Amino acid sequence: MTKVLIIGAGIGGLGAAIALGRRGVDVDVVELRENSGVLGVGINQPANSLRALRALGVLDEVLAAGFPYDRNSFYDWQGRLVVDCPSALGGDVPANTALSRSDLHRILIGAVEKAGVKVTHGTTLHDLHDTGDHVDVTLTDGKAETYDLVIGFDGQRSPLRRRLFGTEHEPVFTGYSVWRLTMPRPAEVTHTMLFQGDGTKAGVIPLSDDSMYLLHVTAEPGNPHIPADGMAEMLAERLAGYGGLIGELRDSVSGADGIVYSPLSEVLLPSPWFKGRTIVLGDAAHACAPHLTQGAGMALEDAVVLAEELSPTGRAVGASLQAFMERRCQRVKLVQDVSHQILFGEMAVTTETLPAAVAHMRETLPGQLRQVENFLNQAFWAAGP
């Protein structure tokens, strides 16, 4: 394996570029966006994601830029504590470290440059032809090149996935969306704090000594278009039923800039995620709800494991890709299933069932969360759960 094309310069694509570049592979990255600007607010990196970042050589920079914490607290809609859950994650790394997406992107770009990888913006795949021995590629800027492997980290609506596998695996809208906003961090926000509402969920996650991000998950039937100039007022209206900390923060939402609104969709491409010498990874293969904060983690694990499986000399590319699938499928499927169950379970709570739901959380949540975290804390290079 000497030359690879990566389509997409998001977290997973940059992670794969670093992992392969550090192993001496000649890597080109193409990104359709004209610039390297980052959409989004903050992002949490649980311990398994931090281990992948350590394998990429950037863990220390991530820890220096982020806010580490080791527990999650759950509250009712009025801000009354339901249960506090120390995290089972971590050990050799912090349980969680949250940071701004722009900081994470900056760190990954620095490592990409250090690995000698070139990122070209404003272009993407136009056409490819797999000869069996290599892949002939034409880009939208007219350039033509030959590669040993093409990797698509091109997102939920992946054109490469559609090219390889048709349109039957398009993203499925869950019926729910998440609103996110970076805000000043009150002193009490030292870890993830989640608040169960009536068919909604709110929360805060610290990003630094000075900042945090507010999140709110709501039902949005029909996936409506939300105009940017109305987002602040709409978010404030949707938070109207909350008291406690969320109620206090609600007054700061009106008129706020920088709200990021994201419909929640899911993708799970059946195995294998490759055809010949082309593979799709990250959200292109397995986009999930954000309720375990595992989107970036699963993409980074994909990147590290793929680089490992491509390393043995003398092994056919198809055999390496199949070995990769054997190490990734069960883990990714479990993460998506649990994330889906959490989303739909929380959103099914009604005014009538809210008190019972809160009582059920108090009794069962610590054990359930510990079980999931113990699974996530396993070495991500292991085959299966």
C-alpha cells in the first residue's frame, strides 16, 4: 500500500490521513468545501476516542485544549438531581475531554501537515475506475491520478456510498433534531449535565474554563427548514418548560448568534463497506444519534484500525479490508443501536409518564450506563464486543 486518496477532510478523514501518513503511505486528501472552516460548536471525546487520538500522536494537544471530566449527572425538567453517575470510562486516559470543534480541527490539521499529507480544498471525486490492481481517479478540478485505495469519509449523504451501493442506504431522519450553542460556563458546570423534559432533552457540556455548550433535542416532524434569523427565538421557546439551570440559561438564548441546528439522521451500511479498492467510513457508513457522543470516536477508531490492517506487507487489499470489517462491524452496530434506543426512549416521555420516567432513570440508569461504558472502554482494536 503506497498511495491512497481520502475524500473528506472532517475528523475521520484527517484521522485516516494522519494514521496512514505516519506509516509512510503517500496520502492525498480532497475536500469539496472551499476552505477549512469548521461547522459546529463543541465536541466531547470519550476515553475510547482519546485512545484513538493517542494513536495519532495528538492526545497531549487535545488534553491541553480541552476540559476533562469524569462523571455525568441527570436531572428532571425543573433541575432537580435524579442521579449522579461517575464514569466507568478512562483509566489510562481521562474519562471524557470536551473541546471546541475548531480546536480539534486545528490540532488534526497540524498533525496532517507534520505527516506530509496534502489537503486540497474545492475539489472532490468526479469519477473512478477500479482495475483490480489500482483505482484510476478523476477529480472535479480535472486532475487525474492512480491510487491503491480510495477512502470515503464524505459524510452522511456520501456521494461515494451512493456510487458504490446505490440509493437504498440513504440517511433516515429520526424525527428529532438537536440545537447547540456555545455559551459562557457557569462555575457549577464541571461535567455533562442532562435534563429530561416532556418529549425533549436539554444539557450542558463544559468546553474550557470559560465556555460550555448548551444542547437541546426536540421533535421536529417533517424535518422543517429552520431559518437562521429565527433560531434564537425558536430555541428559547422550546426551552420554556425547563426550570433550574436550563431555565436560567434560557434568558441568554434570545438574540444569541451561532446556534447550530442539526436534524438527527442515521445510516448503517450493511457489511462490507467496501467494493474492490474503495471503502466508505465514518458517518458515510454508520452515522448514529449523538447520545453516546461517539460519532467522532467511531470515525477515529475506523481510521486507526484501517491503517493497522493495511500495514502488513504481502497481504491483498481485499483481505486487509475484510479483516478491518471483522474488527469494526459489531462495535459500530452496538454503538448505533444503543444511541438509537436512548434517543427514542427519552423522546417518548410524555407529561403523564415524566414522573415515572424520572423514577425509572434513578433506579436503572447507573447500571445501564456502566455496562455501555465498560464496552466502550474495551480496546477498540478487539474483534467484537
